[in-house]
Amino acid sequence: MKKVSFGQLFRYKFDNLMSKGPPAMMSLLALMSLLVVAIAGAILWAFDIGPEGEAPLDFVEGSWQSLMRTLDAGTMSGDNGWSFGIFIHPVKSRALTFAGNDKIIVLAED
């Protein structure tokens, strides 16, 4: 019996998840979005980054600010400070891409 590699197992599990339809795709997207928001909050907290002239953000506040920028792109217009903007910008611009995008498109066409 041939041993299955981690990559093959991951692709198999991912294909099975995507075959379950739009609810599974939206759930995966929501999970990935929350993961990106949590990572951004952790970075803001770990490096004591905050808006210019204000106290650094804690994890919860950093995550909240990241989530608000994900939901409302106009929120960023009032931000001051280079370091704050550089870490929060990818979340604001919804830079949530992952290797499964091509697979979602292929499955949607089938």
C-alpha cells in the first residue's frame, strides 16, 4: 500500500470540503477571515503598535480594530501613524487569499 503524503491528504480533505457547496466555502472564508483578524490583533499587541498619539492596542482592541477595517474600508481614512497603517492595511484591503481560490473557481464551474 502506497503511503499518502500530507499534501495529498490536505488536497483530498480540501476537495471534500469544497464539494459540500457554498455554505462550506463561506464557512471556510469566515474562518480564514477570523484567523487573519486575530493574527493582525496579535501583531499589533505584540509590537505595541497603535494609532499615532494614542496608547498601544491590546490584543482585543487590536483585533476589534482589524475587524472594523475588514468590514468598513472607510474606517482607515482617519488613521495616523505609519507603523499602525502598515500592519492594519492588509486586513482593511481584504488581502485574504489562499491556495484554494483556484480550486473554488474550478468547483464553481463544474
